[in-house]
Amino acid sequence: MTNSGRPVMRFGGRFRVPDIAEVPGGHLVELPGRGRTYVVDIPGPEHAPALVLLHATACTAYLTWFPSLAVLARRYRVILFDQRWHGRGIRSERFTLEDCADDVVAVLDALRLDRAICAGFSLGGIVSLLAAHRHPERVSGLVLCATPYRFREKWREHAFHRTFAAFAAAVGPYSYRRAERLAGRLPELPVVTWTPGRLDRWATGEFRSTSGWALTQVLAAVGRFDATAWLPSLTMPTAVVVTTRDRAVPVYRQVELGTMIPGASMHRVAAGHACCVLEADRFVPVMLEACAAVAVRI
């Protein structure tokens, strides 16, 4: 059993995730002047704070957040959507993190919401930070999970990201064509049910809905991200969930993020970078704690 009282199942023979037979369905939403994306809006309790969940790189909104949805929806109006060039997200001629941040506000506008807490995992945390920086009047709080605030610090990191950015620029038009081709073959709406005991098949399908070629542009943009200069200017309540066994985002960099945002609380989970799914029994209770720490301060 998980801390939330739900049964769990093995995934890949090692990790445990909630054995949920169904997650709420969503619909395609047109964002004026931007494109359309797949949005799920779970109402939660009456007058509940709105919580926008932003997913990780190479994932979809469902794939990152499905283990957390039932628990979070008991306390919040939960909104999630596929980000640009992921799953059924907006398809555009370029990928920028600034566009992703502005998409968050466009989704709030489409749902007629003035403000929301932004909660992000990895890439989603970066987009949450940018949304708060660019639109502080629309972001009431932040929950940042497994999130870096920069990538280029050591000389090896500078060398890698410069080289990767050059490669991404060289294959840019081709990568977009390949991503467009894959997106055109997807069913209009994702499958939100799966055969009991075969969650792996569903997860694989969600993972494959994002083109590897599109990810070259995503990773190049992420490699250029650096919030050092403006992190101290963020004034909204913030919680940082530190994944202490993370091999993708250095733990010390996650901790630094928490110390650079005034008043941020830190919440540690002894798990790796994919813990939002593969170690959900550890991650979800800490995620709930972090969201509560933000909500109580709004």
C-alpha cells in the first residue's frame, strides 16, 4: 500500500506505482494565436486553489503526473496539459522556453482563471520559474521538483551544451519535420485507460508520443537556461522538492535553487529523477506536503 492508502503494482520489475485503472479525460483547447494542446481540468473541492502541473522533458502531462492526480484533486483544482512539442502539445516552427511559459498563462486565460500555483517537474519546473518571472501577477505560488536553475557552470557542461546547441541548430528544420510527421500520426485524443497489470504498455505509448527529433530542440533550449540573475526577485510562496538520489539534476544545484528564492521551503525525497512515476510511493506524499506549504501562505 502507498501512504495514500491505494494499492501499488510493480513497474519494470523494480519500482512501484499506484495501480490506477483510469485517470480523468481531457479535451483539446485552442489557445488564440498559439495553437492547441490537450488539457485536463479536474475541478477538486469547491473554491479549491488552482494548481497547474507542468511535466518533464520527453514526457506527457499524463505520464509525469498520473500517480499524483487522485491525491492532489482532493485539495486542489488540478490542471495539466502537454507542453510544446510533447505529446499533443502545440506544434510550432520553433521551441523556446519563453513560449512555454507564456502558454501557461494562455491556458489560464482559456479556463478563465486569474491565478494559479505552478508545480513543475524538471523541465516543468523551469517553465514554472519562467512563468513566475514573466507573469508574476498570474502565478500565486511555485512548487519546483527536481528542478535546476542553470546548466552551464563547470567547463564540461559548457563544452557539452555548446556542442549540442550547434548540432540542434544544424538539424533544426529536419527535426521539426520529423516531429510534425509523428504528431500527425497520433490519435486525436490519448488513451486514458489501460489493461490492469499492463501499465507499462500505456506508459510506453505515452513516451513514444513525443518525437526524439523534437527533443533535440527542447534540450538545446534547456541547456541555455540560466535564472541566476532573477531568482532572488521572485516573491510568491515557493517550495522546492529535492530529489536526493538524482543523477540527472545535481542535488546541490536543487538545494542552491531553494536558497536563492526568498523564503522558499525545501522538502526532500530519497529518490531519483523519475520518482514522480517510478517511485511514486515516496514522491507523492512529499509533493502533497510541498503544495500544502505553498497553499497555506497564499
